[in-house]
Amino acid sequence: MLKNIPIKNLEELYDVMGILSSSFESSSGFTIHHLQDTFINLPVTSVAFRPNYFSFLFINNAFGNYTIDDQKFNVTSQTVYFTNPGNHRVFHWEEITDVYLVTFDEAYLKKYVHADIYDHFSFLLTETVAPRKLSQAEFKGINKICDLIQEEYLNETVFKHQVIGSLMVVLLLKIKEYFFQNYNPIYEGNRSSQIVKNFKLHLEQHFRDLSSGNTAVQMRVQDYAEKQALHVNYISSVIKNKTGRSINAWIIEKTITEAKVLLQNSDFSIKEIGIRLGFLEAPHFSNYFKKHTSTSPVTYRKQYFNI
């Protein structure tokens, strides 16, 4: 079995596994589909991978298990399973009768759900969550929301993703109500988990400050270490071991995510976007964006607006 394959989206995972599925597309940063439509020949075990997206499994009737880092969980009927980007992962399915899988990336959440997503749904920062059991009535309500989301997802309407985003707010609020009303990511888990969560919060706050104009200089690895009064080598090691990615990789991904969100807003010039993200010169921003996306900001914006 291949190990620790970095996966950008669900289509890429299925492609690596040799699974064909035409029931969704992930270019928007969002997918929803029934697993029973994809995994026809069971049992099946995935490759070991590190996803770059969030996912919810709404399991009405299925059996199997998930492994996240060094923790293995049995998955049974009427459970909800949440995972976030970065962790080592393997899943195994013995039986699938009725399961919804919803995946989404951070850029999608920020554009269509809420710009300050982690303020409203801090549980999205949690690293490892055991499957949560729902009552029959609760699961029925969740399933109705998923039905509405999938119905909209399969249609090509003018405000398709705006509608999905609104329905995702309802879904996330229900999840918060059922499981995470008093959740605080800072106090969950061991010391290493707290360091990771603090880093993610600092990263999020810093880019919020950049985009709002409260600062014009990007933080370095050393700055994130000082935020937690840690040696730079120590925090670098913790982040790398816990998430599979370096701090620099996190910063790059966050910069590109924020850049894409800003480029989708026609009110900002490319020069203004570069300045907002801490680049002193527009060419520096353009070169950085092209290096990490293989396309220029101008081309990305044209493709987005179908110009």
C-alpha cells in the first residue's frame, strides 16, 4: 500500500484508488454524494493518504473503520464522522447501504458560508473526532438537509453555490448544536494538539489582519514560534509530525487560498491583492501565485469569471 499520499480533493483520491465516479465534480471546492454509488465492490480499503479538505460522513447504514494517525475507530450506523485536513488517514468499508459524504475546502467555506468561519464554527479546527451517535430524529433531520444540498448540487442554477453555502450554515449549526456547543479547540487534546490548534488560530488571525489592512507584513516561522514561546525547531517539528506538512507549507497554502478568494472579488486589483497579502510589488505576488498554482493571477481571474 502506498503511504501518506497528499490528496488535494476527492476526485484525486478516487483517481489514485482507481475508482471511477461521475456523480460529482470537485473543482468548486465542494462535493456531496452517496458512497454506495461509488463503492460497489466491497470490502474496500483505501490507500493511506493526507487530505487537503474537510469531510463529513453521515452514516445511516454502513459498517467499517477509519484510522486517523494512530487512532482507529469503528464506524457503525446512525453516526456522524468529521475529519479535517492534514492527518494521516485510511478507511475500510465492509458494508455500505446509505451514507452521505460531504467534502469542502477552506476557500469554499470562506466564500459561501462565512468569511470568519472559525469564529462561528471553531470545531472545524479539531484534529481527531471519534464518530458521534445521533438519535433517529436527529439523523433524519440531518439527512433532509443533505438531500436539499445534493439536489442543489446536481442542478446548474445561477446561485447554486450561494444556496449550498446557506444550507451548509444550517448543517454546521445542527452539528454544533448536537456535538459542539461548548467546544473550545485550545483546550482539546494533548500538548502537541494544543500547539497545532494554536498555530492554526494564529495563522487564521494573521491572514485576517492582512486582508483587513491591520498589518502589511507576513509572519515568518520564527514569528509563529514566538507567539507560543517555543523554539522554532520545536514548533516546526510538532507541526510537521502532527499534520504531515511544514509550517512554510501551511503558510503557502493559506496565502494561495486567500489570494484565490480575493481574486474572485472583482473590486480588488491584482496589485491591491498582493499588497493585502504582504507583497511589496505586484510582480512578486504574481510570481509567487504562479509558482504554487501553475497559473498567473490574471489567468486565474479570467478563468473564474469566464472572460
